[in-house]
Amino acid sequence: MRDLYIEALKECFNNALLHCECRKHSTHAQMANILAMDVRSYADLDHGRSCCSSLTLARYLIYCSDDPLEFLNELRGAFEEIEAAKSKP
């Protein structure tokens, strides 16, 4: 079950990166620096091959997100869909 939540987070985070204004004006190296990660790790994150760590998520919300609450609401919606699917017989 935990894997479903991780996949939801990975998808929401990847979508957020795709729409991030900060990303549009930055190279992979610059974004990796902002998120305090290796360039190769950022590339994996950017292409949806990996999930973000708690540190990466926090730095994204603080330094990159135009609206952190919007991101969290989207993530909540994804988690609630998983909860609803679990409760169906």
C-alpha cells in the first residue's frame, strides 16, 4: 500500500517540476543546486525515474514552488483517491 502513496508523490512532484517557473529558466545543474542534490539525481527526478526525498520536497516548496499550498492540495487529492479505492469492497 505504501508504494501507491510513493507513486502518487512521485507523479505529483514530477508534474510540479514540469510546471515550475524556476525550472523553465534554469539548467539541470542550477536546479540540482537549488534542491541540494547531484545533477544526475535531479535528472532522474526530472524524468520521473525517482521520487523526491523529504529534503528535496522541502527545498522545492520553499525555493521553487509558486504556490506550495496548491501542490499540497493536489497531493492530498491523490492520497484521498488512494484512500477511497482502499475502502471500496
